[in-house]
Amino acid sequence: MNVSYKWLSQYIELNGYNGEQLAELMTSGGIEIDVVESRNKGVTGVVVGHVLTREKHPDADKLSVCTLDVGGPEVLQIVCGAKNVAAGQLVPVATVGAVLPGDFAIKKAKLRGVESQGMICSAKELGLNEKLLPKEQQEGILVLPEGTKIGASILDVLGIDDEVLELDLTPNRSDCLSMLGVAYEVGALTGRSVQLPDTTVSDSSEQTSARVSVRIDAKEQCAHYAARYIQGVVIGPSPLWMQNRLMAAGIRPISNVVDITNYVLLEYGQPLHAFDADQIKDGRIVVRLANEGEVLKTLDGQDRKLEPHMLVITDGKEPLALAGVMGGANSEVTASTVNILLESARFDGGTIRKTSRQVGLRSESSVRFEKGVDPARVIPALDRAASLMAQYAGGQVLDGIVQEIAEPIGNAVVSVSIDKINRYLGTSLSKLELETIFGRLQFPFQLSDDGVFTVEVPSRRGDITRDVDLIEEAARLFGYDNIPTTAIEGAATPGALTKPQAIRRELRKRLTDAGLHEVISYSFTHPDRTKLFTSLAGAETLPVRLALPMSEDRSALRTSLLPQLLETAAYNRNRKNDDAAIFEIGSVFHTDEAVLTRLPHEKHRLAVLLTGSRGRAEWNRKAEAYDFYDLKGILETLTEVLGVNGAITYEAAQPEHMHPGRTAAVVFQGERGPVTIGYLGQLHPAVQIEHDLGDTYVLEIELAPIYDAADFEIVYKSLPRYPAMERDIAVVLGREVEAGKLLTAVTKTAGELLESVRIFDIYTGEKLGADKKSVALSLVYRHAERTLTDEEVTELHGKVVAELEQSFAAELRK
């Protein structure tokens, strides 16, 4: 909502507050002001001039030499290049010494040998938004209406000497979607009274009921419908002051009748619609729901297929307007319109919201109906618009209003005690102070002997329905800064992260430090996406469907984090970003019930995706693609940081949607024995092709088992005092034997004297045989308290070799 400071001052006295001060006052009272923008972009010295003569420039076909009266003692000669300049016009003139936006100073000049003593200005040159001007004024110089005072400052004439406050309203404060609503708010904050507009209508002797009839068939969707009839209107431009105010609010002026409906919309917050009365058969208005298959051509020229839930205004047969959203072309007000049927109504917000979204039309009117209009303003707004049309469109207003009320107006009555207000706010407000606050809000009230306020809330404040709402109003007007701070009673518990929170924070830090980017995706997904990567969830678990989803694409809770990471990687690749290293820490959801009767299981998981190259190609190196071991290294780094590296082992696995030969199960050795907590490896080629990705490596693990076992404590060890002895061994064995099992067997057999063991080579070739491989291991032996002898190391190393030969049918490689 854009609020013109000058316009607002018509309803409430603003002396003592400029735009910035008013914004600060309203923000401190709970209505946030995002921006205070001056409409003057740096214009000085521009006045209204009268073009006396216009002649062709003697040496330039596209220039004109004009003489102008600007209200001074001398007539000015100005050379102008605009095509639309003509004698008799009233125009903005920047005289010598004037300044235009961009710090452009006007000086005397000679154009093609002819002296020019100023500049005739266009709207753009004055800093106005051309898109908000009437179409006929968007090109060339700006032509002002007849009767504009010659010599007057253009700042006053165009309302440029003004400030616009941009309100950032919360959904509950729809009352401030109008100038009067903002005036009431400022009045409550300052204690000043609000001056309401004049709604006096000079009715003719002819009755509106003789020309118009109204019937509501959809009473749940339309609570009140009222109409007036204005005859003999002359369509033309609206007065300049009205155009200025509309443009300040961001609305383009169109014609006097349309501008008046928009003006009253902004003034009262009550949407109105003007029909060409001669296009409505017998003046009959029937408000009903649309029929299946009905079509309405709206004012934007598009044919709209109507649905049965949409509310329409009809002539009893054909639709005339999509209620609260947009009028129909068959009853549009045009230049030839003479008689107006003016509508003011209260439509159901939910119905308007659904219709507006479905047809893709969101207007100033639909926004207000969606958030709720003041039911008490339906008739005053109708009278105000009718009065303005009589004044500025030359119309004659017929006597009376034709209306039907399906739901009567009722103000909410809310009670709250003085004691409760002070107890909630921690204040000691007196009876008099609270009476003053409710008085400034213009809320009628009664106070009982036991200190209970019974407040009748005006219908314009539909957000106040409970006692706590009144307490909030008391806090706002008393001033949040004036509410005293109080110490918390009782034993204070210092804030701290829980262990799972600390672990997740550490994981995020380590992963981002390693160059990965965090992804935060929706917990809702398409049901088909829940069928991917189901191995970790288990065959017996089921996805959870939503009862009222936003759309089919968001109709189920996710069962894995990987599908969203794939979507992110594909999204980036489609935009020429082939390299992705991303992760997400989030929740997945499962149930074991076909029909959900209890809350689903929520589990925390970590997922990582690597695709493309780990670095760009440089002059001295080629780009290296990510591989399985990059992913495995990331996981090992994380488990080492969390102190659970020794509890993690890897086993070959073939889960669905993963590459059958390049995937490992992550096994956690917990107190209850080994359990698979996830998988890491390459995506199945079919999944890669489906998402248009190259080789892609993914990891997803459960975090719950790690929460309990994680240990951040750093254990320091003394540097070894005695030398180590190293032995290498190469064994030939079957290709099906996993190297990890060799390491486990070596570690178990060598016992405490083994300091470390690692695989440093794997060889396959024709000399060994098609089903054989050679694995070379390096073993380091050390005793913490003495030097090992060669004999005991040789004996222990012999046991290791014997174990490998016995358990894996291994042979020492010669």
C-alpha cells in the first residue's frame, strides 16, 4: 500500500510530522514502513506556461520556435523538438536557472542560430513515471488541463511536492489498505481526530429501483450487494488532483468514471465496479456461481472459462463480471457510455482468492476482498463514488440504493480486565490510561466496577476478536519502548545446543569448509519421487501422503534427500553449471501404515552429491573428475571429526538405483551390533541419463546412530620413544575377496603390536589369471615400552601371512 503524505493530510492533521517522522511513528506502532520516497526527483524552477505561438524553425525541420507566457513580465522564446507542441497549450516550462532530475541546470542557449530561453518539459524530464500517465500523455511534452493557473509551480500542479510511504502490512492489518484506515491508525498514535470525506448525494426525483433490481443467489459467497444508478455522465479525463493522487499510489488514470472507482477504492478500501447500464438487460443484477462451461470475456480481452466455484455478476442469464476480480467486456465503460450502474459489494475472501489464482488475475480489488473489507463501508463508499461522479462526470444520481443483504453487519464485543492487561504486559497502566488508549482507537467501551472493559470493536478492525488482541492494542499505543523489562523469575538455565544440534552444526561447517554448498529443499515432493532410493528406508516402510497438498508435485513427504539433490544438480547443469558439490542435512519421513493413524517416523539424514570436476582446468593441469574415493574421503573426514571413524566399515552392496559394481553400504558398529546406516557410490547409469547428468556420486546416511556415539573429545598421545619396524607383503587371491576384509583379518591377528596397516597397491593382469588379483599391504609394528626384536616381529608377521593363506586361500607373491 502506497500512501501519499499530502493525500493523507486531507483526513488527519499531520503538522509536526514530516514523511520520515511519520514513518518512524507508524513503525514503532506496529505498521512497518519500508520506504519513504519523495515524488520530487530534483525539480526546481519549473512553472506552468501558456504557448502563445508555435512556428517552424527556419533551419531545422524537426524543431519549433514557441513563445510562452509563464506569468512573468516577459514573453519567453523557447525552441522545442516535441511533435505535439501547439499554440494554446498549457505546459510545464523550465525557465533559465531551473534544475531538472539528474542535476540538469537550464541555461540560455542557441539552437541552430535561434535563442532559447528555457525548456518545455515532458513527464519523463520531470521525473514522473510515464507508465502511470494516461496513454495520450506518454509521448512528447506534457500537456496540462485547461484552467491550470499560468505561472504556478509545477510541483503544486502535479503534486510532485509530496512524499509516498510504502507500507509493509501483515495479513491481519487489512484495515490499512485504505487511506481512511491509515488515517485512523495515525489518529490512534497521535490522538488526533479523523475527518471523513463528504458522501452527500444530491438525488434526483427518479427512483433507482425503477431502473435496477438486485438478487443474490449465492448467499454464502456474497453477503451484501448494493447498486446506484447515475445517468447522463460524460466520459472524459478526471481532475488533475485526482490523477496526481492515483499516480502517487501507483495507479494509472484512465477516465473520470474509472478513476473515481479507483480513487474510492484507495480511500475507503472498498472495491467498486462501474457497468455501462445500457448494456445490462432490464437493469437486472443476479449474483450467482458460474455454470459449468460458461465463458466470460474480461476487460483485458481474454476469454475466461469459468468454473462452478467462481462467483459472477450476471444480468440473470449472461455473466457481466467475475466478482471481485475483473469486469466483463460486454458491460465495459467506454467513451460512448452515458448511464452507469455502480456496484459496491462484500464478497467472500476465500472465493475471490481461489478465483484470482486460477485465472491468474490479482488486482487491487481482489487483494482487498481476499484480506477482508469493512462491511460498514459498502454504502458510504457507494455514496462517495456517486457524489464524485455527479461532480466530475456531470452525472445525475437517481434516488435511493437497491441492495440485498444476506448477512447483517455485527461488531465484535470483547472483554478484558485491567488486571489481565497489566499482568500480560508487565505494566501498571491505570484505568484512565486505558480509557485514553481505547478512546484514541475510537473503540466504544464500558467499564465495570470490577475493572473489566467491554469493548465494541468497529467492523473496520476485523483483526480484533479476542482479549489478547485488545492487550496488543494497549501495548502498541502505550509504546513498546515504554514497557518495562523484568527479570525472569526462578532458576535460569543457560542456553546451549543439544548434542544432535552441535553435531549437525559441525557437519555443516566441515562440509562447507571442504568446498561443498548446502542445499535446503522442500520436505514435500511428488509421490513418484518417493520410490527412489528406498533401500535405506526398508521395504516395509511407506511414504506419507498429505491430506490437503498445495499441488500434486508437493503431495507427499520425502523419504530420501537424494531426489532433491538430483533436481538441484540437473537444474544447474541445464544452466551450464556442470560441476556440483552439494549436501543437505534434513529430515525424511516414513510410516508403516497404509492408512495413517499416528505421527510418521522422522529421521535426520545427511546426503552428499558430487558430479563433474573437482577443479577447473588450468594451464598446468587438466580438470579431474570426481570419483568414488572423493565421496568416501569426505565421509571418512566427517567420521574422524566426530570420533566414530573406527566404528565405520564398508561392504559391497547393490541397492536399487545405484551402480551395482561401484556402491558400498556404510555399516556402523554400534552397541547392538553392526547396522547399515546408508550407502555411498555412483548413481545407476539409467538414473544419470534420466536426469541428464554425467558420472554422479551420492551418499546418504542416517545420523541418529552417530548422535549417541559421537565424541568430540580430543585424545592426545605422546610421541613414540621406540622405533617401528615395517614389513610389506603381497598376496595373490581371488578377485571376489574384498580388500577391506584383508585389513580386518590383519588387524585382528597382529593385535596390539600392529600400529598401522594400509593397502598400497592392487594389481591385476594376465600373468595372475583372469580371476586373480595381487594386493600389497604395508604393516608397521611398534611397542610403546621397548624396542621390538627382529625375531618377534618375524614370528608375528608369519602368523599374519598364515591367517591370510588360511582364511582367503591367499598365496605369497614371489
